[in-house]
Amino acid sequence: MRNRSMRPTLLALTDTPELRKARGAFFTPDRIAAFVTDWAVRVFLQVASDNLREGKPVLERRLPMFALYSLIRSAMEASSLALWIVDSRREEVAASRTLRIYRQNLESDRTLWRTAVGRNSGSHDKLKRIAKEQHAALRGVHQSHFEQAVKSTAVIDATDARHPQRSTELDVFSGLEVWRMCSAVTHANQVSLLDIMERHPEGPAGSSVTRTSRLSFVASAYSTALHRTSTTLTTFLDRSRPRRTSR
């Protein structure tokens, strides 16, 4: 989303009614030209791909105990949020979803400022007001949707239902299963860790064993997150492709 405190993106600078008509692009109808929703999608995709890219060489060489789970969790969440936006049937809904996420980001940033700086930045209220006004201008979207929370679990579950296909035999977990398992490790849930980690070597009850990360779990979770990110990128590129317009 574009706001007055941010440098306009290249798309915003070059966007005109004439170009929109000629392009027929997904995210640039006249009424929501201010909502550069593809910028939000691109950021989510960058986060997801960077986590997966950094995890790949580690997974090829060795199997860390915990570190990869947080990378996979972040990739799954970011790519699912992006796909949730792209899956919108109408541009106004895509803009609404982007603004709802943006509102939550503002509140998180407000908390960060209070914690780290001891005060508000001075711009949070203004940015929220602008976002709310922009949301109210959307056609066919109820104003109350702006305040509705965007929950990661609900978004991931929705994208699982819409995109159930899997790329390889490694994809034995759904996106939500991956997110929950990786969250348990990221938050050091000592109850869940007993099931997620494996005993090595296997021995009789009471014998000394070492807990290690389970390769099958990590590889499957990584594969599922990779497939979700790839699906998001493919869908985004397809929806952004110029379409024929009636004359």
C-alpha cells in the first residue's frame, strides 16, 4: 500500500488511467490505484524466498537441531499471506486484505516503538486514519472488515483448502501442519519436542539416548513451504499478466 510517508514505488510513479486501460492489469483498477497491493505481495514473497534460500544449503550439508524450523515457519506464513491476497476474486477484496494486514502491522510497530523507544512514533494514528479512509472508499467491501483481525492460522488453512495439490511425495504435511509443528519448535514447546525430535540411537527404556531433529519432518516441511511459495509466485505472475480489454 502507498502512503504519504513512504517513497512512491515505481509502479505508483508510472501508473496512469491510460496505462491501466491498456494493461488491464490485476491490481490497478481506477478506484484502487492508491493501493499498490502487489508491493505487499512482493515483500511477502521476498521474505519467504530468502528464508528458503538460506535454509537450502544448510539442509544439504547437515541437520541442525532447531534452526531450520523457524526459517520454514516464516516462509510458510509469508507465502500464505501473499497467496491469500492474490486469491482474491476482486481487486477491491485484495486491497481490503492488504489494508487489514497493514493495520495490524501499524499496531505491531506501535508496540515496538513503545518498547524500544519509550514513545509512539507520532505517525501511527495518521497512517491508520489514511488507511481507514482508503478502505472506506472500496466498492463492495464492508467498512467493518478493516478492523477484523487477520490470523495466520486461518489464512494458512484457507490457502490449504484452495491449493491442496502437492508437488512431490515429500509433501506429506499441509501448510497448517507445517506452521504448527515449526511454531512448536520455534517456541521451544518441550512437550511437542518429544514427538517432533527422534531418539538416537534407539534403545531400551531408561537408557541414555540423544534427541536429534527428524530428517523426514524437516525435509517434508521444507518441501511444503517451497511448494507454497512457488504456487504463490506462479499465481501472482498469472494474475498480474496483462489481459485483453473490451473496446
